[in-house]
Amino acid sequence: MGITHFGSISAFDEGYYVGKKDEEIKVIDSNGNLIKGLNIASGNIGTSTVNAVVTIPAMSIVTDVLVKINSAYSAGATIDIGDATDDDGFLPNTSITEGTPGVYGGTVATRGAYLYDSTNKTSLRKFYATATDIKATVGGSPTAGSATIYVVYIKLA
């Protein structure tokens, strides 16, 4: 696999791009033309019930949402990732093992209705015309635990 380095961003032959957290990642074709800019935003959560994790700017498309359990949540804890319309639209608690540190949401079929169509078995994207908060809802009244939510999106305007 060939790798080309552009500052903090690396381009792999397969089209994967790696950059630092909370920065725009620009995808460039072989002629040097900008294809799209991906943004990665993140926020930390603890045991509070509802956490506004990230505000997605107007005219943006969310492409991926991941949760990293940094320290295990106490027994009975649940975490859903969504917005004000659908609290588990990005990642339902059934796809997260809150008591086990690790990264969840990387498997397409485990994502919520905003990112996966379980009937047609296809990936989806969520468009926001106005600025919108992505929220984490923590249930089960945990006394311990922490996580980081990562939201990948494309700003269209």
C-alpha cells in the first residue's frame, strides 16, 4: 500500500485519509482537485442523562458516528447517540457495550436508522439544513463511566 504524506494528513492508495481530531480533512483526486472536505468533531460524556456532544453546522451531511468507551460504565448503563428527533438515530444502545472499553459503531449494520437502512442493507447519510446538536442520552443512572463521541461530517456550504 503506497502512502503519501500531506502534513498531518496521509493519503492511502485505497482512498482512506487520516488527520488530526477536530480538523477538516480534504479529499483530493489524482489531478489535485478538491473533492470534498470531511470534518471530525468530538465531545466527551460522563454519567449525565442528556449531553449535547457536537453541534453540526447548517448545510452538513453526517457520514459516521462512533463512540469510544474510555472507562467502563457501571452496570445497567445505556448510551444512545442521536438528535432531538431520534435519540438513537445514529447509534442505539443495543450496539454499545457500555461496561467494556472499546470503539463502537464501526460496523455498518449496528448503526441507527440515520446511517443504516436495515431493510435494504445499505449505508445512509443524514443531512442537516440547520445547525443541529448531536446528543448522547445516558440511561440506567450509572455512577461511573466516560466516553468520547466522534462525528464525521461534510460541510456543504
